[in-house]
Amino acid sequence: MIKLERIEPTDLDNYVAKYHPEANFLQTSSWGKVYELDGEKVMYFGLYKSDQLCGSAVVIVKNAKRGRYLEIPGGPILDWDHEPDCVHEFMDEIKKIAEKEDCVFVRMRPNISDSFAHRKQIEDLGLVLSPMHLHAEHTVMIDLRLSEEELLKDMRRQTRYEVRRAEKLGIQVSFDTSKHAFSEFYDLQLETAKRQGFIPSTRNFIMAQHDAFAGAARIYTATLDGRPLAKGLVIMQTPEAIYHEAASTEEGRKLPGAYALQWRVIRDAKDLGFKRYNLFGIAPPNSPNHRYAGVTTFKTGFGGEQIAYLPAHDLVIRPFRYQFVHILEEIRKKRRHL
């Protein structure tokens, strides 16, 4: 017998850490807490087969104007390739929960590869391709088990040059975990967003990350003669370090502060024993007009492996209302160059 039940957040974390090294912070209680602190309802589920966990999910109830829905970022955590009965049962049960929560659909983006087999599998389950992406469907992953010499060698020549130029210029990089540092990061990200034309996170959402990750979230700052050039919000939570959010000054666009920052994060994560560093978000191939196209050139310059996860899919609960949502999101996608 397979059943889906509410689970304690710590039990979910323990299960994911022990059996699913492919997962990251998106399917931990820390990320759930971020949304709880931001005013959202979050549910933690365990899928049991013969009283043994065979899956889990952090589920966020999103109260969007276009329609209430459930979001499962980086999940659900299931053995997609070897436990089809667990996968089927999860879909059946999450649909019942979505109906109970009066949701229009369930949006999920598991951390599995974007392959023909996985696309067919999820479509055979009745899910449809989402019009919107969900959390870094394309990314760059750096293998921190390599030596520093190997990591430098794996970089693009220009990136390696900028890292070394930053050292010659005397650019310094430090990190801070205080609330004040997170508040300063938000202020600079707001300036960056106005300059570059993207929608930034809210102050409450940035501060919620500080509180939820309890020291595992760091604000890195690159400076020259005390002047900030670039900032990065980095989450150091096993098994991977994640470059989650960024901000920069006008002067920082002309100097290699961002390169110095990344090299410092890579070395810190390596020293702390992390196995991989997720640069979290690049444009899909052959997408020069994508909003992430600019950062893609920067991020891919550090080498590593470019990964494409299965894109977000929706389990439709209310078909008529979902058609309306789909149209609105397609329009939003085009406007934001996603």
C-alpha cells in the first residue's frame, strides 16, 4: 500500500539528505520556511510504501491573482526511473490535495534531466508543459572535487584573465551573514534591477532567506578600496552551494569584481567540503534574447557542466480556469523575455 501523508520538516530533510543527493535547497524545510515567513502556506509530505518512505515533497500554496495553485520547486523527490508505482500514486494524491485547497493546477519541476523518456513519462501522467519556467531549469554546475589548478584550467580564457586581473587590482571579497548585510544587498539589488530592467525580490523575501537558512545563507561582497562592486547571495547548504541572487554597482560593470566574487565562493565552498557549485540559472541554448542571455556568458565562463532539467509541468485541476491562466502566463513570458 502506498500513501501520501504530512511529515515533520526534519524527517523530510533527513530523507532527502540520505537518499537523494541530486536534490538541493528547493526541497528542504529551509526553503519552505522562507515562504512561510513570506506569508505563504507550506506543506511537507512523505510518500510511504509499506511504511517506508519512497518520496517526499515541499509544497507551497500560491495565492496568485490569476488563480490559486500548488508549487513544488525542484521536486517532488521520487525515484522517477525505478519506482513508477510511487510516482503514479503521488500524482493521484497531490491532485486530491490540490482539489481540497481549491487550486487551479499543480506546478512542479523535479530535479531530473530533460530527456525524451522523462518528458514522455510526465506527459503520460497527464501533466502539460507549463508556460512559465520554475527555478533555474538550465544551469551550470561546477565540480568542486577538482583541484584549484583544474578549476582555473576549466575556465574560459577570458574568465581566467579577469580572475587574475581582479587579484592584480587588489579587489577584495568578504562575506557577511548579518541582517544588515542582507538589507544592504536588497538595496543594491533594487538599484541593479532599475538599471537592468528586471523584477527584484521583495525586501521581506530577502530577509526571510536570512532567517530561514540560519547562517547557511551568505552575502558576498567584492570591493575595491572599500567601494562595493558586486554582491551575491550564496546558500551554503549540502550537498551543493548555490549562487542564488546577485547585485552590482555601476562601477562594478567596468571592473572584474563579479569574477573575484565567484572565485572566492568556489574556493570557500570547496574548503567547506561541498561537492558542487550551482550557478543557478542560464538561458536555454540558442536564446540570444532571453533575459538570462547576458549572465549566461558570464556563468558559463567558469567551466563546469551545463545542465538542462525537465522543465516545469502542470497538473491541471480545473481545465476551464487553467486556460485563462495559460493565456496570461504566455503573455507575461513574452514581455519578460523568458
